[in-house]
Amino acid sequence: MWEIPTVSEIVYMDRGRVTIPKAARERHGLADNARLEFFETRSGALVFKPLKAAPALSLVAHLASLRGLDIPERAAHCQGRV
């Protein structure tokens, strides 16, 4: 089923800033400093899309990503513990 687009006015301000209407910000859960993806269609329409935050690494995944990493400052401190 097609969704009927909502038309709202966005205000272009100095230094390239835009103001997105409050109703749209609330509908999409945009907080201050939210990051948006921006692209232009072939027809010239400008599209803004909220970027999804990258999932936080779990502690196990973070430690696994450090496996084999040499940290000289810690090596002397940790000798005999491993």
C-alpha cells in the first residue's frame, strides 16, 4: 500500500542548517544533533533519512577485537598474570 507523503516546509538557514518541523522530528524520534543521511533523486528531490545508530559492541566483542594487540605500556604491568 502506498503511503501519502506529508508535505512540510523546511527552513534553510545560514551555514547550511535546516529546521525540520517539530511534528516530523517527534514522529521519527530525532533528538538534538541527530545524524541524517541526505541524497538527491534523479528528479532533483532532496531526501533526508535518519541514520540508524551503529549497534554498541558487547564487552566480549570489544575484547575479541583487541586480541593480539600489543600494548607496550600494559605489558610490563601485566607480566606474570597471564
